[in-house]
Amino acid sequence: MKTPPATLPTKLGLPDLETILALHRGRTLARAAERLRVDASTVFRAVRRIERDIGDVLFDRGRHGYTATALGRALAAHAERIEQQLEAARETAFNQDAAPSGLLRITLTETLFHTVLLPVLPRFAAAYPHIALELVTSNAIANLGQREADIAIRVTNAPPEHLVGIRLGTVRSAVWGGRDYLAAQPAGMQIEELDWISLDDSLPEHPSRIWRRDALPKVAPRYKVGNLLAVAGAVVNGLGVGVVPLAVMRGHPQVEMIGEPLPELDIGLWVLAHPDTRYLGRMKAMFDFLRTAVKLPGDAD
């Protein structure tokens, strides 16, 4: 006859799991406290108590913050699934016939924010007045699984397999120069002899830098800047020539394209989300809106 299992302790509750998940995501007491809307000392005491109740360590403390142990990660994963189910239940209960609402966090680069999202965002805001937007501009890839953001808008030809999304089109790039700058150059001047503007060494493997090194190996850029918007600004203001996406220079009267768009630099524009949250009303609203609102210049897709 089997011995009946011992009664499981009941001290680990939903607030405890929320604390574990917040510290796992935030990595520091301060960021976890911000997520939970308490102070850092409250988080510290809660984690110590939970570890004491469980009888095991959930986080390793180091110079760079708190790193979850294997047990900590497992409990955080349970907490994440509960969070997703609760959100789905709320969506079902309160938004069956109501307009989409709630906070939508979007991460994208500064360039995509200014040239792709911002021009169409007023239409979205007018159509969905109950959706609040938090827009995070960063080159870093946010962890959508850990809810650092709800949606990521990124340029890539190989979107992560663990995310779902739609391809909005193809971002195309070309070499551009300011009209006044080009008019001032001697007749017959070769493109290699012009003043080149390039991304700096913080982005050594950016496709525009790789293309220039391969196609124009003798070019030594005269100016280096930190992002594509800065390259575009330098071109517009007559410093020289540089590789910039067509979407950035769209309709600008002070510049002209040198040659044709460069097919080697074609790259997909994607809107991505975690599969567990993709179906939520506010997420679906943004996906459906971007699918029809975003039009990229030179895109025949």
C-alpha cells in the first residue's frame, strides 16, 4: 500500500510569486520595487522570507544585481504563466464588447520611431483613445517573454523563432547627398572622393558599414556618428554623403539619391510579440493598424 504524500506547505502564495517574478525581471531591488510599487526594503524582506519558508536560495546576489537560481527561474516561469492567464481572464471578463484598452509597451529604435511609427501614431491614438502607449527607443532587444515590452518593432531578416509577428515590408537604403553639397563638387568627381558620413565604431557590423567596406574599400569616412538619424542630419546639412534608408529621407527637398537603392541592404521590417499575449485586444489593435498604416518607400512587397 502506497504511503500518502506529505501535505504540501501552503506558505507560497500569489504575492510571493509576483515578488519572485519582479526581481527576476528587474534584476535589482530598486527595479523590482518599481514594478511592484513598493520600496526596495520591502522586496528585500519579502525575498528573504520566501527563501526561509521554502528552505532554498532563489537568487544569487552579485555586483550586477540578483540572478535567479534554477529554482528561482522555475518559480518565475510559473508566476509568468499565472500572470498571462490572469490577463487573459480580465480580457475575457471586461472587454468582450468594449473598445481595446490598457497600457501597450512598444520597443523600437530611435530611427524607426521617428520615421515609421511616429508619422502614423496620431491616427492610432484617435482610433483607440483608451489605449495608453509607452514607447521605449533602444537598439537593445527587449525580452518580450519577461514583459519588458509588449511589442517590438525591428528590422531583421531572421526574426526570433519564439516570437510571432507580421512583416510590414522591406526597408531599403541608398547613398544620399545634400543637393547644395553635390552641386559644389568638381565635375567628374568619383563617389569615393566625396566626404563620407558613417556610423561610428559602436555599430561595427551594421549592414551599411559592411556594404561600404566591401563596395568602396578605399573610403575613409570623414565623419562618424551614433545612429542613422544623425547620418541623415549630416547629409541634409551638407557635410557629405552617406547610406540612409529611403524611409528616413522620404520626400526631403534638400537631398538627392546617388544611384539606385542598394539591394544588398534590403531588410525586413517586423512587428513582433510573445505568442501568449498576441491575441489581447490592444495587441491585436496595434498589429492590425500597423499592417495597413505602414507604407515603406520603394517597397513592392
